[in-house]
Amino acid sequence: MSGAPEDEGSGLLSTLNSKLSTVVEGVLAGRAREIGRAISAVERDGGAPEISRALFPRTGRARVLGITGPPGAGKSMLALRLAQALRRRGKTVGIVAVDPSSPFTGGAILGDRIRMAEIYTDPGVFIRSMATRGALGGLARATSDAVDVLDAAGFDVVLIETVGVGQDEVDIVKAAETIAVVLVPGLGDDIQAIKAGILEIGDVFIVNKADREGADRLAAELSMMLDLSPAHGWRPPIVRTVAPRNEGVEEALAALESHGEYLASGGEALERRRRRARARLEALLDERFRRHVREHAPEAEGLNEAALRVASGRDDPYSAAERLFSAVIGT
């Protein structure tokens, strides 16, 4: 893969120590080893802001697609088939597969990477599994940072596959431009239970495992729900796939690309980027404040002490939080 052209980001390299500079230069040159090291760095607690600052000016070129849906919907296989279809078109693909955390090590179980073994050795594909590590919303804390690394490395398309999600786990909207919601026959009344959350974020709906009984009913229910939804200029298409047999994958990819063209033609792409940037900033500020509370709260009214007072009934949560907030802000 070719590196990104020189721009203002190159000036930041001189401010990094030699180790980080080597990693950043390797990412910009598209070298897999340094890409992996950079993602590992941003995954660690506190992240690696120096790396992110150096790479960010080189981002903004990759098409970022999100693939989400409930557990068992076949997201990994579909991501594999989409990546293969993109490779046939000459596109390079980065994949961030968010796996559930191991209950023993806290790391990713790596099931998604195993299921994508068919393309693991393709030099035009980079696959990274990330552990949720307790994060809610279907994504890992550092997902957006990992996407930036792959974007800066020159990948044409970045696919983000979330863990199995439910009604309100919709953090994928903070990281992807176009979101495919993958559903399967057999959900029954569950589709009504999740419609208030995950179904409202879909730009494309994919009925996977469409060879199963109930696929027609699921597609009809989705269409009816879209009929009842307020019109926003783009009506999400419903595509049927059988990912293991590679059926409907080209149609799904065409639908995702059509949404990208729609965003670009109507100016909505900039608004989506703004919303994603705001959500990311809020997450960083929230994380920074929590860290500040842990590190700087006065010992007499520290977070653990405040939690103990609430747990024992000596204080209510709101009063404890207000006192703790006031104490920390004053430091």
C-alpha cells in the first residue's frame, strides 16, 4: 500500500520520540506491523494521543461502513463477503471487529478474526479484533482511534463490525458514515422490542440467512416500519443475503455505496461528520473527567469513599455526586 502524501501532519513527527515516530511513519507507509502497533497503543488505557495527533491530518479519505445487529445475525460472515467483494473491485479494506471481552484475560476472544481466515493473508486487507473491555454500545473505547489509524494507512474502506447489540446499543453511529443493520428470520416479536433503538439507525437493512423460513415476513415487517417512519430523504433499502453462499452480497454493497453517494450529493456527509466529531469529543471529555475524579479527588471524599457512603445508606447518590464534583472542580 502506498503512504499518504506529505502535509501538515509530517511536522508533528519531529515532536515525537523516535519509537513513536517510527510507528507513525510505518502507518503512513501502510506497513502492517506498525499499523498493528499503533492500534495496540491507542487501545491501551489513556490511549496514545501523540500518535492520534500525528495521524489525524492524514485521515478523512476512507469510507467507513458500520455493520451491526443482534447476536447470531451473521455479521462476521457478511463482513468477510463484503470485504471480498471490495477486493474484487480493487479496494483495500481495513476491518475492525469488536469482540466480546474474555472473562479471563479481558482481551478479545478473536472469534471474528478466526471466521475471516479466508482473507487473513490478503495484503490488501488488515483485520483487527478489539475487546469491548466492559464498554457498552457495541463498540470498544478505542474503535474510532483504530479507524483513524487504518484511514491514515491508506485503506480505501474501513468496515466496523460491532458485537451483538440490542435496543439501545447504537454507538456505531459515532464511528461510521453508513450503517448496515443485519437481521435474521426468527426474531419474531423481538423486532418490535428493538425498533426504538437499533432499527432507527439503519441506512441499509440486510435480511441475512434469507433462505430460512420467515425471511419474507421479516422483510415485510421492516418495510411496514419504514412506511411509518418520518421521511428524511433517504429510505433505507432492504437487501436479502445468504452470506455463506455469497448470495445478495453484491446487492448489499451496491446499497451501501448508494447511500454514500446520497450523502455526498445532498451535503449530509458534512453534518454526519460533525455529529460524529461531537460525540467523539464528548466521549473523550467524559473519559478525561472520570480519570480526573479518580486521580484528584480529595482522599476524605474520594470516589471509593463516596461510593461506600451511598452503599451503606449514609448518603444519597445525587448529594454524593454533587459534593464530589464540587471538590474535584476546585482542584
